[in-house]
Amino acid sequence: MILVTVKLMGHLIKIAGTNSLYLEMEDGSVIRDLLEQIFSIYGAEMRNQVMDHSGESLAAYYKILVNGRNFKLLNAFSTPLENGQVIHIMPPVAGG
Amino acid sequence: MQGGYTGKYLDIDLQNGTVKVLPLDKEMTVKYVGGGGFNAKILWDQLPAEVDPLAPENILIISTGPMTGTLAPTGNSWYVGFKSPATGIYGEGRGGGYWGPELKFAGYDYLILRGRSPKPVYLYIENDKVELLPADDLWGLDFFKTVDQLEEKHKGARVLGIGPAGENLVRFACIMSDRYRAGGRGGAGAVMGSKQLKAIAVCGTSDVRVADKEGFIEALRDANKTLMAHPATATLLPDFGTASLVNGMSAFGAFPTRNFRSGVFEGAEKISGETMAETILVKTRGCYSCNIKCTRYTMVKEGNYAGVESEGPEYETVNAFGSRCGVDNLEAIAMANMNANRYGLDTISTGTLISFAMELYEEGILSKEECNGLELTFGNHEAMNQLLEDIAMRKGLGDILAEGVKRAAARIGRQADKYAMHVKGLELTATEPRAAQDSGLGHSVASRGGDHLRPWSPAYTLFNFGSEELGLGGTPDPIVPDDKANVVVQMQRVSTFTDMNGTCKFIVLCNTISPSQLARLHTTITGIPFTSEDVMQSAARVWNLQRALNNLKFGVTSSDDTLPQRLLNEPAPEGPAKGKVVELDKMKREYYQLEGWDDNGVPRRERLMELGLDFVAAELGK
Ligand code: SF4
């Protein structure tokens, strides 16, 4: 089994009622499996925020970071999960 | 005169109390637009190169842009220009609120302030009436009290001024307006203090004329539509303010922590915009003509810091007094923010100085006695708040730190400069460049020194807000130096234009409003036809003029375009950039090429001619 930490940000915290999740995933799981797991816990509201209409891509401006690296610079949805990873699900952020 | 400008400015000699009302030169509007463009041109023409920034001969310019005081989105900016007492080079800053529009309503595009008044004074402007009045009873007051007194005396006036930090010539004192708005990193407040000018209260009754009303309404509708559809300006800034960045920046390893030892702060969540919204936020506010309303009005209701109320703290301030000092107590940060505003201190520089002193204390370079008896460890927020006051009042260690981090390190000696986080004497801002290489380049070449807003390129490299018009798309890799010079150049142009036109940077920060939308707003307001290329070209002109001022008047060369050794030689200890340093040389070479600068970092003759800066080209090689 693999244990990962998921950090939620912005409006996602309201939907989940928390900003951190600790999830156990099966060996060989990838980011897509993790997202499905999260959507199965928090339902359609979470899915509709994070994914676009097709359900194949992230909603506009959403990002997923794997240990601080944008998952698009890795293997996107197929990025393998590893024990101890921190995954951020990040709505669009602004400031300066 | 065109729309957007009042057509007049004030030239004020504080030494002998004379005020001249002079006509605005049309060429200024066409070539330099306003704000930072006006400031750079006036300083080029009139400032003696060798002048001591705190001597009467330094010039302080406070200008506006053509959009200031119009209904253009965020048309509220005022801009200061001066020779910086922190850096000895070009100094500038921008503030929002309501003061800038009021100056336009009173009938002036900008003010030039010269000389030193023999006694403390303030300036009162009510349309055609312009008076220098005694400020003996205001001198020594904090900025909030100064505003209270002047608002009481001059009903309806808007107030800009300094707090005790400016009077005490703290080299990073800023100029404040409307109680909580600050401008002038690099010590504009000290320059104002050196002139014995406490405040400028202004009250006006005219409108700012718009050249093409119908066209403007169209352009405005289009711009507002974009702002309301973009997540940055429609949701994140209104809901969580600039501090919405805290968690994200820390996740990227780009949130400077403990004086840049690291870019990951374990306490980020406790001091984030999300936490602020749940705890100390009372309501949101906006500046003149702004629907984004990113400003947080906050109040601490219980605990040791009960009673603290202020606007903010903003992202930069949360970083400066939070993770940089190892503090994860939002109330303590709110206290430091409020006091910085009262004293008129730049929060970014002040936080840098305190975290610098904390590191020196932890490294055994400064003793407890030398630290005014404070246990100056990272995370000690009581000591942080005490030291802030000591800096403003120049007490003990505070007197040394009030000189800015570069001078303070030199005075302390004992290799303290190893821990001094600045570029050209201006303290660094809240992006860890090892995790966002572009930001390292941006800081190293910015015209006022270590600066985060010219441009805030991580909006693209970390947060992936691209721009079709600028050709920025996809997912760049923030921890490699490749292709970053072009990003910095493109975004710098747009960012510089908002330092000229009178708007707030937040309309372009995340590549929200495009150059062609800026051009349309500009054309319809001023009646001066501008294309998106003109936006980019005029910004390039002003940027290069600022650069030339630095090169030719103040002696800046390529060796000054650098970063603190820590960022160039010490690999990031953790986070996604673990093991990385900033690969500055490669990016800098590419950047110079794109800008048309020679190996010494000086704009080439051809480049200057192409930008219409012949008078600068004529000075090359002299
Ligand atoms: S976005 Fe924020 S800082 Fe900018 S004008 Fe609006 S309220 Fe003021």
C-alpha cells in the first residue's frame, strides 16, 4: 500500500470540510486513481470543480502538483503515486 | 489638451516656498504616457547625477497616469519617482486608493517637489489654491493620526504623507496615502522627510475628460468582461485577497522562509488567505474605480493582539513578517502590518531586515545585547514587533537596520553580508528564485533593484496564466533557466505600462487584460491612437530610459545585475527545487540580447535610437 497526503486549497477546502487528506492507495496507482478516490468520497461537487465537462482534463486553470511539481511536467494523470508523496490540488491562484 | 490629462503640473520649491503652475508638454504624453514614464524623463532631464538622495537637491515627483481618476478599471494610481536613498539609483513606487484621482480632480497631472523646507510643512491643494502650511503640530505623529487631523481640518480632502519612519530618514520608509496604501519602495518616505514635507492634502472638483466617450464605454465593457471572467480577478483576489498565494507559493517551494534559507514554510496554512478569511477578515474593500476589491479589512478580536485593525496584510507582508521571520501567527503579522503602516515603513524591506537580524542572532554574529536585549530567534513574534518599532524610531540595533540591509551588513561586518538579501540595495521580495528561475532574472535586472512586480512572471511560470498576445502558453518548467528571458521581457513590458497609465498591476498581473485591451482603453481616453505594439514600445522606451539613468547617471553595470550569494551558490535544501541554485548567467545573457543591451548591460545606440531616445544615445561613451 502507498500512503499519500492530499492538500486541498481555496474553495475546495469548503467542499471537503478539510484541507488535508491522508489516503491509502494500492501499489501501482497513478494520479487518475487518486482523483477517482477523492471524487468517490466528496461526490459530484468536487468532480465538477476539478474536472472540465469532458471529465478527461482538469477544469480551466486548475493544477495538480506532485511534491511541488506541476503534474503536466511529469506524466500528468498517469504519474505514478509513491509512498509519502504530497499532492496539491490547486484552484487558480492570484496575487503579488 | 487630449483627454485623460489635466494639462497642468505643479513645480514646488520647498526652500523658498514658491509654487509654479506649468503646462504639460504634449510630447511627454505621447512618448512617456505618464506615471513612471514622466518620472524617468523628469529625472533624466533635471536630476544632478551625483546628488545625495537625502540632500535638498534630490527631486521627488508624484505623478499620475491618464487613466487615474477615470472609470477605467483600477484607474487610481499615483507614482513616485526619486533617487533612492536605499540604492543610490532610480527609485519609484506606486500607490492606489483615492489620492491619485483627487489630484487629477484638483487639476494636476503631477507634482515636482524640490529643495528642503526650513520648517516642517504640509501642502494643501484645493483646485487652484495651493499652499504650504506649517506642520509643526503634525511632525512626530504617526500616519493615521496625521490623516485624522488633516481630514478634520480640510473636509473632503485626501491625504498622502509620511509617518515617523520618513521623518527619521529610515532608508526604506515609504509614502502612504488614504491611511493604508503605500508606495515608494527604496525610501520615497525618507526623501519626503528630508524635505521636511509631512503630507499633501488634496481636494478637487473637476472631472477627468475622456476623448471618445462612446469608444471608451465599449472598451470598458470589454475589459470588465475579461476581468469578470478570469479566475484571478473574478474569484481569487476578491475572495481571498493577495494572500490567496501563500499556500500555492509554499507548495511550489517558492515562499521565502527564514531569510531565504528555504522556500517551504511548514506554517503556511496558518497564515494563508484561506485562514485569514476564516479568522480576522471583517470585510473587503477596493480602491477608486475597482471592482476587484482585493483589499482585506481585518481586525483581531481576542488574544494578545486584540484590537489590531488595518487593511491587509497583503501577500508580500504575510511573507515578510510571517515565514521570513519564521512566524506562523497571523495576529502577530497583522500587528506588524498595522504598525508598519502607522510608522510609514515598507513592509517588505522591514521584514527582510528583521529576518536578517534573526539569522545573525541565530548564527551567533549578533549578541543579545547588540539586539536591544531581544531574544531574536526565528519565530519570536513579540521580538519582531518590538524591533519594528525600534527601526522606525532608530533605537539601538534599529538605527543600524534603518540604513537598509546592504548598509547594515557592511556596518555590522563579521561576514553579515552573506545573509543580506537584496539586489542593488533593495531588499528582495516574496518569491524564492531557486524555485522560479525567471523571478531570479527579474529581480536582478529590475530598474529599482530587488523587485517583484516588474514583472511578476511566476503568474505564468508557476501558475500558468498564459497570454495569447504575448505568445506565452503551455506549462513552462519553473526550475530550469531555459526560455525565461523572453518571459521576463514580455511580461515586463505590460507590467511597466501599468506603471505609466494609472491603473493597478492586478489587472495585468495574471495576463488578464491584454496589450490590445490596454491600447483601446488608452486610445479612447486620451485620443492618442495607440496599438498593442505602441503599448509594448512605449513601455520598452520607458524601461530603457530607466536603465540608462541607472547606467549613465548612477553607474550601474552588468556586475550589479546579480543576486545574493545564497541564491547563486547554496542549493535549495528542500521542496521541488531541492538541489537547485539560480542559473543567472545564462538567463542574463539571453535577456541582454533580447533587450538590445551590450555585455556591460548598457542599451546599445541602435536600440536607443529605435526607441526614440536619441538624447540618451548622445550621452553614450561620454
Ligand atoms: S485590485 Fe486591489 S490594490 Fe488593485 S485597485 Fe483593486 S482593490 Fe486596489
